[in-house]
Amino acid sequence: MTKDQPIRLGMVGGGKDAFIGAVHRISARMDGEYELVAGALSSTPQKSRESGEALGLSQDRIYDDYKAMAIREARLKQGIDAVSIVTPNHMHAGVAREFLKRGIHVICDKPLTSTLPDARKLVKAAESSKALFILTHNYTGYPMVRQAREMIAAGDLGDIRVVQVEYPQDWLTEAEENQDNKQAEWRTDPARSGVGGCVGDIGTHAFNLVSFVTGLETESLSADLQSFVPGRRLDDNVHVMLRFKGGARGMLWTSQVAPGNENALKFRVYGSKGGLEWAQEDPNYLWYTPFGQPKRLLTRAGNGASASFAHLTRIPGGHPEGYLEAFANIYTEAARAIRARKAGQPVPEDVHFPSVVDGLKGVQFIDACVRSSKRNAAWVGL
Amino acid sequence: MTKDQPIRLGMVGGGKDAFIGAVHRISARMDGEYELVAGALSSTPQKSRESGEALGLSQDRIYDDYKAMAIREARLKQGIDAVSIVTPNHMHAGVAREFLKRGIHVICDKPLTSTLPDARKLVKAAESSKALFILTHNYTGYPMVRQAREMIAAGDLGDIRVVQVEYPQDWLTEAEENQDNKQAEWRTDPARSGVGGCVGDIGTHAFNLVSFVTGLETESLSADLQSFVPGRRLDDNVHVMLRFKGGARGMLWTSQVAPGNENALKFRVYGSKGGLEWAQEDPNYLWYTPFGQPKRLLTRAGNGASASFAHLTRIPGGHPEGYLEAFANIYTEAARAIRARKAGQPVPEDVHFPSVVDGLKGVQFIDACVRSSKRNAAWVGL
Amino acid sequence: MTKDQPIRLGMVGGGKDAFIGAVHRISARMDGEYELVAGALSSTPQKSRESGEALGLSQDRIYDDYKAMAIREARLKQGIDAVSIVTPNHMHAGVAREFLKRGIHVICDKPLTSTLPDARKLVKAAESSKALFILTHNYTGYPMVRQAREMIAAGDLGDIRVVQVEYPQDWLTEAEENQDNKQAEWRTDPARSGVGGCVGDIGTHAFNLVSFVTGLETESLSADLQSFVPGRRLDDNVHVMLRFKGGARGMLWTSQVAPGNENALKFRVYGSKGGLEWAQEDPNYLWYTPFGQPKRLLTRAGNGASASFAHLTRIPGGHPEGYLEAFANIYTEAARAIRARKAGQPVPEDVHFPSVVDGLKGVQFIDACVRSSKRNAAWVGL
Amino acid sequence: MTKDQPIRLGMVGGGKDAFIGAVHRISARMDGEYELVAGALSSTPQKSRESGEALGLSQDRIYDDYKAMAIREARLKQGIDAVSIVTPNHMHAGVAREFLKRGIHVICDKPLTSTLPDARKLVKAAESSKALFILTHNYTGYPMVRQAREMIAAGDLGDIRVVQVEYPQDWLTEAEENQDNKQAEWRTDPARSGVGGCVGDIGTHAFNLVSFVTGLETESLSADLQSFVPGRRLDDNVHVMLRFKGGARGMLWTSQVAPGNENALKFRVYGSKGGLEWAQEDPNYLWYTPFGQPKRLLTRAGNGASASFAHLTRIPGGHPEGYLEAFANIYTEAARAIRARKAGQPVPEDVHFPSVVDGLKGVQFIDACVRSSKRNAAWVGL
């Protein structure tokens, strides 16, 4: 990899039929910063091979096994610089450690792990590695999310008082996991997803997002989890009250049984001087109300948009960007960090990507929600 | 009062500068069902007199004192048939009892009373009176709210699982009560408002609304109340988790410190077969999603509107009705009930207005929220 | 009528089943400024009588004939001060003249007349009468419409360049006039509506609205009218290009065959310094973009609302007002003018209601559209 | 190029600072179907070289001159399969012919050419070439636009009656072309843009879009063009009335001086059985009203989405796609066609991309608008 050459990327998981693998590949490709050159794309060797061929990988860089891939790629002169991990949650920790210990940068899907002990081990592995660890909490990649964070940090809202975040979906309203839907199967299976269902799959996104945007630390929470669909083994609806350090209060609702909601992640933040609202399904808009003044519609790359994020947007205002562009921003920010490392320089200050510690906090959040709910929604510290 | 003559109406409270008194008068007048003929419009005699004259009342029917009014009007041949009570909360009970015991129908603003004992006494008074007691939880008067209720009762949503209701405002973001704003003063004064601030002023509307729409009984709740504005004596932000009989769960958020929200009462109800959404600021719309199908926009008096509520709407679809029309619907439904009583007939089955028992439930809700919050958001039964 | 007594009102037309009659009555009643005391509510004597009785009129003030009503009421000591004319269009002129010449103020529905000669005669009659003539172009009564007008007059948009106005409906998508729908029958009948169908029924509202809001005079227009529904005798879709004095250009579209549109009157005005958008179905909002800045949401009685129109709004921001309140504003403004006349004072400067001359311009607009369309959309001066 | 290898792509124009060049490159890269290997990226040799190096092209495939590039690449064993032309409009024809005559597929930005004679010549060149010609009217690449087209073709709207299309922007509200803004300079320069300003730059998109969606042929039009900004040499606001073959009527408005509009392309189509609405800034939604039923919100990849376009969407409903994904769809469809050609097969029937003939129609539209406007908006045939 020279300055302008693409970063050589490997992938673990993400074979045929895996929605999120394709998303990672498009995101890596979007800005020309990465080239996919190796993969252990499935735990089933034949599927891994077929998937690798379909993606145009060289035969000798299609692996049956992620460990073999880590070992060999680390030795190759032109081996991968970074690996994307897009397996089910319970495998993240084991896979990541194999690459981290060999100095290969890791870009890992969320949640960090399926158990808290695994998460703690992974934090240690990442901290003792010279490689970077990037968690793809992709919603933090939206420019208007970045702008909300910047405005709050700059005090535009005054002291933050109230945080309302929600992330409802509806695709698990019926027992989809019994209908041969692989996406539903592993997400509702404690062995593969951990103790959290909806709370882990998407609740952790909501939690990460408001932590990122507000900069607030959650002190404690009170959670009420439900499994509404008969036979479902993990939660599918989650109500949480939040108490933040410094006195702000919040609510988090996430559900996968709310008909009429596709992917309706939304936050609203209110302070002593103003309020902000953002909705993922209409991500080019940020609503800002300075207290006592009319509500203003800030648009990505349009009037009211912060110049700080010009490098995270590709086209003028009114030309909508979406989920893939935001996801690509995580990859592209990661590329800046990886290139800086390679050049022996510190990661630039304006690079923000979710870290392994953010990942640990996410797993702690899941764990705290589950523990609180078992204790009748008692307050649980984080 | 003959069949087509207006109902003779008195009013207690609602003098100059009182927002809600004017709303009641317009609502009473809207459909020509009432004529305001008497009033004890202020506890300050001169203000009462001036207000009465400005409204065109006869001199002899402007009273300094509500009790004097109740006594005299009950004796007059053409005395008032009904009285509207629009005083601060703590006076509701005392005033209402004077009229109820004399057989004068009472139309009373919410919340029912400022204390739970007062509420219980008032229920008894109402139950032992031959007069009707109507509580103006006006949001139940919107046609699309009625339609939501009808659809849920008909099973269009299947089993109800999740209820999200919120009622944020922003007008108390700063210490308005210290700025000579009378509306803010009494609403933040425990002596006049009772133990609840925001939770009593508007939280009780939200609670009443979802109870009305879903038909669900709240089993228990966990509430976290805050006063964010320095020096404020009552809550100004309220987070509540709700458990309903039968297993449904819910969340209620209400706030008066959320910049960018004027009067943003909104509910969303999700069941095993579909979802509904309604927002008070855009009240002519009801969003309905049958699970697995596109979201549909049902409009007041338009396509998808139920014929059941044709008598609660005055103009065709696309000609927006608003808050006053919904408020008037409470009055006009009350008129049908009052006329039925007068004629010795039962109240028609399709007449729905919030009752004294609904009012008691509202006060119990306020009380439960305050008690729960004092006990660190412990679950409290209702 | 003393200072605070209601204005005595009569009505011509508006019997049973007439939508617009009820709208006028509610509007007159809304603010307590009028009392309906007399009526010639139908050209069918029995229907007139039944309608009058249902409205609680005294027997001796229910008339079979509007001329008889004008004559007798003018002689009565407590005769009507004003009359509302809500007949089909072709009768407006004849009815109005009978009242005007007897000094009874006229509040008349739009369009002014069904023919241009009639309109001219009526202007003369109004100008030579000491009574006022108020045309209920009710959409000008919305507070946010008033605010748009004020902002444009104040130069907030700079020089006006482009005016886009549209008024689509869908209720005549099929041949409703053959389905025993009286509203559809007279609106599609040249004998009762004049030369314009959709252009007269609603296009004239759109034209009046943008003339009112922008203050621009239309110099010439090019119109293309269509009757899409087989057998329909008048236009049901209208495309117009507009040239205004001073160089601004505009487009007007109105249709009654556009499925998905209930009553979707909307205007957008663009100038060298900013833009404004308003939609009748969501009338509490006005969108304002100062060029180069974020779009702002101005709300009725909320932040950004002009104080000039506080008297035309009854409730706080977030409590939606609608069509009836806007219509009532016309009546209430008219009442201020009528009371001023009665007191021998000039009409207050801040009273705005559509005049007989505005009505003439509306009829000229209809006429010009029809003439232009017949000449293959040639430019026609107004 | 073997079956799964990327198509080798060259680019003419699109050097540094050229917005649309970057858009084409991202679009080509999005689905991994193309690899950029050669370029004549600027008419300034040094800029071309710097731009090529920044994009990682080999030194020997960075050209100073597009003709040299065409000649050499056509001879190379691994020369380019296709070329993207992203120069100013007046160069399209000359550049395209050089590649077409050498059998290199052309992907060309719109409008096709800056003059009608050029357009006609280019059609001949394309028709006599064995290479494909793809015009990037990118808005036709949105899945919901495809769905609208499919629904209309299937008769879901019945007979089309009314077509309303608009494309307002605001970035030329002031004389940006005098502020050293290169994008504004060439777009307002007749030498580089041709006879149309706004009408050519974006009006042609609007025209192409409704032609594509409705399948209607425009019979004649009446246009009124304006240049509102002092000193501007081409139109900046355009009003057009449209008459379609078969009797439908339409309106087209496009403007670059409408403050508050970023890139607000929108169409509405109404027929005897229903209506459709789509807005480019919120492209994942398509509003469908079957006459007499509630409006329905169809969402990309969600409920109500047609299965026909699953291959043109990458992520589930609720995960918004945007402008770049739609643009990429044009490239990816083109890739299918190019691969089919390479394999000696016909272009698959379900591949749709704007053709050179569509491009000619666009130039005819511009020409007709300009001619009509010069003749006082006379009707001009197409």
C-alpha cells in the first residue's frame, strides 16, 4: 500500500445471502479506499469458495478458515492490511483476536460480542495490539449525526436535559424465525446472539448513537424487556429509562414488533437552549430549534450544514445520500486512520470511529438491560 | 329548554386573560347547542363583573361567588341547565359539588381535582347526583381519535402489544413562572395544581387519551419525574413505563422543557396485526399500517374515514378541522346526553365523553407517578 | 345592535344539505359576533320553512322569497343588519342588489357572479350602496396567509419573481354529477355556475389567494382548460401561465380530477431574497427560506408568528386551527367593519376582507381563462 | 474482461473540481462492475495528468487528448471497453463519435448535446456503431421511479390525464456566475451550454423523467422562459404547458432561482383510476392513491414495492438509498447490456437505460421551449 493505493482488505463472514457482508463491501469500495483481496466468507468451506469466486478473489486467497487466513495473510508480502468481520455476534471476539495479534487492522460489525467476558477480552486484545479496531456503528457515519454532535459539544443546546431515542422495526411481528428466514433465525437464537435479542441487534445502535451524539455517559438504567411473539426466545420489545451523569434523563425504546416501522431509528435531544431531532430514514435533514425561535431545517451539504463534515459527503444538498454513504464514511474514516498508522503518524484528531471501548459499552448496555429487566426493571449501573 | 333551544349554560372561572375559558365558550357556541347566560367568572368580584359584561351577560346573572350562582340559578325558572367549570384545578371539586347537588349538569376542565381525596369525594357527589358530569379531556373529541378507538375495538390491530404516547411542550423551558405569566404561575404552584406539574397539566391528557383509544387498563407504572428548571417547584419532565392488564407494555413521555415542541401530543399503538399513529398537531390524519402492507393515510371525512363519526365533523375532507372543533365535539356530545336526560331517556349508546371516573383515574395516575418517582421509580399499582 | 350585542344576520340559501350554508353559520357564530335571526333558505318554500325551523328562527322571519325578506327586514326596527348569500353562483348578483339597495350589508359567497356583466352590475350596486360588501374568499382568512402577505409587503422576499399556485381536488374524478350528488350537479351545470367549472369553483380561490398574498396584478394569462370526464359540460382541469405587472411570472394549476388530493390549495412565492410556502391542508405552518439560510417553520401563534394577527387566532401554537376558524376570521373582520360603519367611523385600516372589486377580478379571471383556452391558450389581458 | 471481471472504463472530462465526474466514478464503482483504467480528464494537459495520478491511473493511460485516448485504447489488447463522457455539453457529440466509431461503448452525461444538429449527428453515429450508447438521465435509475413506470404501464392509474412535473433549485438566485463559480459559469454560458440554461441543465431531466414514467409522447408545448437575474445570458426560470398524444395534459416548471429548493425534482401523475407522487429528495417513497381509497406509502424494498426492481436496490426497506445508488443503477444496467453484447447476446429485455434517441428528444425539448418562448409561448410541435 502506497499513499494512494487502496488498502488491501480481507473479509470473514459475509458469504452469499448475508445482507451485511454486501453492505461492508460496497462501503469499502465507495470511495476507492479499499480493495477486497482475501476472504474466509463462510464457515462452510464450499460456500466460502463459491462466494469468494463470485467476488473475483484469487483462488489462493479464498480460505476455508479464518485462522488460516490470518496466519497466511500476515506472512504475505502483499497480505491484507485490514480485515472486515461480519460473522454472527458470538464469533466476533475469537476472529478479531487472531487478526489483532498479527497486527492486521480490524473492522468489526456490531455488537462487539455476544457476552460481556468476551467483550472484555477483546478490549484487552485490541489495546495490546498495534493494529486499529473499528466497530461499524454505522449510524454515527451520517453527516447530520456528526453535525448534531458538533452542535451539542459547542453548547448550541445549552445543558442537555432530555434525550429521547427510539429504534422500532416491524419485521419480527410474526414468528419469522420459524419461516426459514436465516436473518431472523440467528438474531433470535441466544447461542449466536447472546442474551439480547432486539436490544442487542438494534437497541445497541440506539444507545451508541445517543452516547456519540450527546457525549453523555449513562449512569444507570431501568429496563423492561418483552418477548411478544409466542415461542420467541429473546426480547422483541424494549423499554428503557436512562439516567445520565450530570443529571440528564432519557428514554430508549426499541422494538421489532411495531408494524409500520421499517428501520425507524430516531433521536431527539433537548437542552436549556434548544432542541435537535434526526431520523435515520430521512437522514439528510436535521431539525434544530433554538429556544424561542422557529424550527430550522438543516440539510446535508446545504444551508446550515457545518463545513466540518464536507469530507463526509459526496454530492450537493438536495441530492440525497443514504445508509450506504454513511456506512462508507466509517470505512473512509478508518482508511484515514490506517494510512496515518502506516505512515507512523497519529490518527488525525478529526477522525471519529466507534472504538472497541464503545463496543464494550454497548455490550454492557445489553447486559445491564437484561439484568435490570430480570429484576423487575430495577436501576442498574453501567 | 325545548328540543331545539340552546342549553342554558353558566360558567365558573374563565374571566379575562384565562385562555381555557374562551376555549370552552367557543366550543359551547360552535354547534349552536348552548347559550351562555350566567357566570361567576373570577374570584375577584370586579373582574367577574367586567368579564361578564364583556360577554354580554345580564347584570343579574353575573355573580361574585359560584355558590351564590348555584343557589340562585337552581331556583330560577329559566336557570342554567349546565355549568362549565374552568377554575384552577384545586377548586374543581368544591365548585362541582355545589352544582351537582342542585341537579345542574357539570362540564369540568381537567384534571378532575388537585388531590386524590378530593377526586374520590367528587366521584361520590357525581354518582349521587341526577345531573351528568362531563370532564373535558378534549383530545378524545378528535374524529380520528374516535376512529382509532373504533378500529382497535374492532380488532384491526390484533392483540395490542405496545403503546407509545408522548406529550412534549417547550413553553416552560425557562422560568416563565417568574416572568409574571399567570398561566405558568398556577401550573407550577403546588397549592393550586396539586402534587403534579407537567404530569398533571398535560401528562394526564396523554394517559387519558391512550386509555380511551386502546381500552386498556393500566396495571402498574414506573415513573421518573424531574424539575429541570432551577427553582421550579413541580415536575417539568416525566418518563413513565406502563404495564397494562393483559400484558401490553407502554411508555409515556411528557415534558414542558423540550424546545421545538408546541403541543406535540402523539400516540402510536402496535398490535399483532397492525399499527396506528396519530399526532394532535396534524389531527386530520391517522396513519394505519396493516402488518405486511403499505402504510395508509386515513383522513377525517375522507377516504378510509369511519362513517361512525360523521356527526363529529362539520366539513369535507381536506378542509382541516382543529382543536376547537374537537373541543366542541365534547360539548356537543354532552348536549346530546343532557337533552336525553331532560327527555327522561338514557344517554345514547354512541355518546362518549370522559366521565368523573375517568377523571379519578387521571388523578390516580398523577398520584401514582409522583409516588413511584419518590421511590426511585418503583412499580406502583393503579 | 349596541356595541357588544351580536350583529343581526339573515341568510339567503343554505338550507338543508347545503354544505356551505352550515359553514357560514358556524363562522358567524364562532366569535359571538352575529346572531342568525332571519332566512330565505331555499327557493322551495317548504324546504325554506323546514330549514328555518330546524335553525330555531321565528316563524315570521322565515321567508319564502329573498326579495320579500329584504323588503320586510329593511322595515323592521330590529331587522337584520347583514345578510349572508350562499346560493348557487348565478343568483348572487340579483340577491345582493336587493339587500344593498336597502342598506343591508352583504356577505356573499364566491365567485361573485356567474357572468361578467352581472359582476359589473354588482360592483356598481355595491359602490352606490352605503352598505358594505364582503366576499368570502375564506382562504385569505388564515393567519399564516395574512403573515405571508405582510412579509412580502415588507420586502422579506425581495422582488417577487415566481408564483406557483395550485388547487387540486379529486372528488370529480368520475361523473359524480350523474350520481344524484347535488354539489356536483350545480357545479358542472353552465346554467348555474357560468362558463367556468373547476376554474370558477376553486381556480378563482387560487387566483384570489395569490393576488392577495403577493399584491401583484395579473397582466395577462394563457390558459388550457380540459374536461376529462366523458360527458362533463364544464372544465375539470385547468393549466394557466401568468404574467404579472412588474415582470413576475407564475403558474396556476387547478383540477377536480387528481386522485389523492382532497382540497390541496397551496402557494409558493419566490423572490430575489427568499421564498415562502403554504398549504391549506396544513394551515398552521408557513415555510420561510431567506436565501442562503436554512428553511424555517413559522407556526400560527408560535415562534416566528407576526403579532399583527393575534386577533385572528384564538388558541396557542400547537393547538391547530382550521378551515372554520379562517372562515370565521372573514366574518369577524367583517363585524369590525360593520360596527365601525354603524358608529359612523371609517373601516379600521387593519381590517382586510375580499371586496366586490376582488370579486370582479375573480370573474374576469374565469372569463379570461375560458377565452384564452378557446383561442388555443393565447395570451389574454385581464 | 471475462464474465466476472470488471468492465474496463475510461473517462473524458471529470478532472479536479468537477462534481459530476466524481459522481460517475462512484457510480461505476458501487457494484464492482467497472474499473477505471484510463482518462483524458481535462482539456488542460497538466490538470489532466494531476487528476489521473490522484485517481491512481497508470502514467501511460493518462491522456492529454480524448482523441489520442480513443485511438490508442482501441488498439490496446486490454484497452477500455467503455468510456464515460462528463465534459461540458458542447463537447459531448465530438467526443462520443470518436469512441463510438471505434466500437467503444459510451456512457454520456446529459443533455446529449448543446445543439440540435449535433444531437442528430450523434444519433446517426450511435446507430451506425456496434457499441452501445447510454445517456445518464440518472433520475430514471431510482427504484421507485421504475415502479411508478411499471404501475402506469400496468394500468393502475387508468387513462393518464394530468402530469405535473417540477424541478426547482435555488443556487442561481444571485449572479453566482460572476463569483468565480465554475459550475455556474459554464451552465450560464451559451457557448458551452447551448440555447438553454435552466431548461437544458435540469428541465431536460424533468422532461425525460415524465416521459420515462408515463410512456407518453409530447405532442406540443407552450413555454415561457425568463432570466430573472440581471445580466444572466440564459434562462433561469421556465414555465411549460404540455400536450401529450392521446389527450393528456401537463405542466412543467423548472427554476434555479427558487429559494428554499435544493434539488426538488418531483412528479405527480393522475389518471382515471388513481394518482402517483414522487419526490427526488425523498426518493425511497412513492405515494399511490387508488381513486376512492386512502393514500398509500409504498417504500423502496418495503411493503408495496415491486419485486421487479429487487436487483436495483441493495439494502432492506428503511435503510435509505439515494442519488448515488440511483446513478449506479444506470451504470449497473449498462454493465448488463455491455456484458450481453460482449457475449454476442441481445440486451436483456428488462434492462432500461436512457438511449441516444431519448437524448435527442431532450435536445428537441430544449429547442422547442426556446422557440416557443421566443414566439410568445406559441404552441410548438416536438
